[in-house]
Amino acid sequence: MKRIEDFTVIGHHWLNYENFLIELEAPEELPDIRAGNFAEVLLKNSPGTFLRRPFSIFEVDKEKNSLTFYIKVIGKGTRYLGKLRKGEKLNIIYPLGNAFSNPYHDKVLMVGGGSGIAPFVLLGRQLREKGIRMTFLFGGREKDNILMTERFEEFGKVFVTTEDGSVGEKGLVTQHSILAKRPLEYGMIYTCGPDPMMKAIAHIAKQHQIPCEVSLENTMACGIGACLCCIVETNTGNKCVCTDGPVFNVNDLTWQT
Ligand SMILES: Cc1cc2nc3c(=O)[nH]c(=O)nc-3n(C[C@H](O)[C@H](O)[C@H](O)COP(=O)(O)OP(=O)(O)OC[C@H]3O[C@@H](n4cnc5c(N)ncnc54)[C@H](O)[C@@H]3O)c2cc1C
Ligand code: FES
């Protein structure tokens, strides 16, 4: 059941010059939230940002009754969120969208790039409860783009690639040795990040017949299936990423991988 509520900022922490975590306290007891769900945030006092902005739910703290978002500054709206102070209010619609499914295998791989690592803390927590073994593979242009690896080490091994080789293996995530040499170790791949990265991962998954789910970050407006601006083409027709997704099985998408 969707809710529209005014949350209070209770934490704000810059991780580097363009990424931060923002923690929001809910006015009512939080509902169940599943990995993959997202929220639409209203930027009430930000000039020129009429539409809500979608963000994956990064962390849920039932004791503090709070949600945390991991945000990368890319435009007006995210810059506004970066300037918020403790005590300020934010109106959000949540929990939106579907969720990642449980794997039929005890060993999975999660591949993320940029803010695409955001849904994987909740997914890590969910799968750990089921005894699933997890490996994480994160990519970025350089060292500064690789953040919070320690957060994921509590769930499993973390591997990294950077395009300039400043940390981890040099190259793209798709070139990392765990994918190049032993992809069949994984019974399921989850991925979130830039479209070209997800398409390349989907291609590898299809080649090796490994089930693969992608969390799409299409540009959104309403977030509730009304404006049709977030459409993705699937084998069963056009679907709204905000209501039918954001998580899709790659075999359902008409992507040319
Ligand atoms: C389901 C979902 C979950 C998301 N989760 C996160 C998250 O956890 N953390 C995070 O940092 N971001 C996330 N995003 C992306 C985030 O919504 C956008 O970065 C944000 O809306 C940009 O707002 P802005 O006002 O700062 O930028 P704008 O001023 O609106 O845009 C700046 C530039 O970025 C482009 N742009 C805007 N939105 C997107 C997008 N979705 N994909 C690609 N390009 C875009 C615009 O075309 C423009 O060129 C998510 C998006 C979706 C759909
Ligand atoms: S954002 Fe409006 S239909 Fe998806």
C-alpha cells in the first residue's frame, strides 16, 4: 500500500564531492519494504523541479523508523537534496515499484555501477536471511567512484573495477576476471546502473543461461503509472517502469544485448 508522508531529515552525510547519504525519519511506523522498492521525493522549495524525483531505498532502520537514500548529484533536484539540513521535511510517496525475486540458487552475483549499488544493501540483507552466498562486483571510472565497499563486505565478497585502474582490476565490470573466467559459478545475477553496463551484463547472463534481473532507472515523472513517460518495451508490450518495474527479468525485455 502506497503512502504519502512528510519525513524529517535526521542524517546527512557527504561521502565525497558528489555523493551523499540522507536519512529520513518516518512520521508513522514504516510498512514492509522490499529490495528494489523506490520512493518519489517532492522537492517543494527547489525552484524549477516541479516533478518528484525517484530514488531507490538504500537502507531501512526499523528501530529508528527511518529510510536512507544514497544519492549522486547530477542536476537541480539532487543538488537541492544535498543542501538539506537536519530537521527539514521532505514529502515522499513510497514504497513504489516491484522487488527483486528470490534466487533458485544459493550463490548470486550483484553488479552495480554509480548510484546503481543503492538497492543492493537491502537485497544483501534479504538474501542473507535465506542463507544465500553473495558476491558483489562494482565498477566506476576511478577510485572516487567506488564507495561504501565495506558496507557490502558484511554480506559477501566485493570485487571492483575502475577504468583507470586506480583501484581493483583495470577495465569495465564486464571485463572483470570473475565474469570473464567463471560466470557459471553464479546461479543468478542482479544488476543496476547505467544502461550500457546492464545491457552488457544481460548479454553475458544470456550467453551462459544465467537468470538475470535488472533494475531500470528510466526517467520518471508521476511514479504511479499515470503519465506513461517511463515506458520500456517488453515481449508482452510496453510496460511502465514505475509500476511494472523497476525490476525486470532480462528475458522479458526486448533489449538487443
Ligand atoms: C527507480 C529509480 C531509482 C533510482 N535510484 C537512484 C538512487 O538510489 N540514487 C540516485 O542518485 N539516483 C537514483 N535514480 C536516478 C535519479 O532519479 C536521478 O538522478 C534524479 O531524478 C535526477 O534529478 P535532478 O533534478 O538532480 O536532475 P535533472 O536536472 O532532472 O537531470 C539532470 C540530467 O540527468 C538526466 N537524468 C535525469 N534523471 C535520469 C535518470 N533516471 N537516468 C538517467 N539520466 C537522468 C537528465 O536527462 C538531465 O540530463 C533512480 C531513478 C529511478 C527511475
Ligand atoms: S513515471 Fe509516470 S507512468 Fe511511470
